[in-house]
Amino acid sequence: MSDYVQTHINMANFDDGKAWIILSEVEKSIKAKIEAVGKPLKDWDIQINYGIKTGYNDAFVITGEKRDEILANCTNDYERTKTAVIAAD
């Protein structure tokens, strides 16, 4: 392991206040090409309110009554079988 680290060492300076990334030389080259022709999201005439959100577990917790309602609304046996794995709180 130490041989690998010694042959693949890459020094980084984190004191300059700039954003930093960890990429291979090929990945850095690809990123540079994209940045050379692309337009950063901050320069688009759009408003981004939220990114991908996770962790709102309350949205995925249902009562036994709600589970039964969902199962009752299944349109076929296949759907009912797949839906039956839903666990109620």
C-alpha cells in the first residue's frame, strides 16, 4: 500500500481559498474541456430553488389504514403483490 501511495502521491494546497477537486489527469482534462465550452448554472437565466432532497422520512411512513387503502386501489394481482411489501408504521 505504501508503494502505491508513494507512486500516486499528489500534493494539494488548500490555503488559497479556491474550490478543490480530486480527479485523475484524464478527468481534469475532461472537466476543463466542458468548462471551456459550457455555461455555469449560476450564469443561466433560471432560479434553482432546491436540489435533490433526501431524508424526509415522514413522507414515506404510512399508517396501516393508508396501506390498506393503497392495496384496495391496486388494479391487478401483479400490482397488488408488488404493493403488498409496503410496511405500515
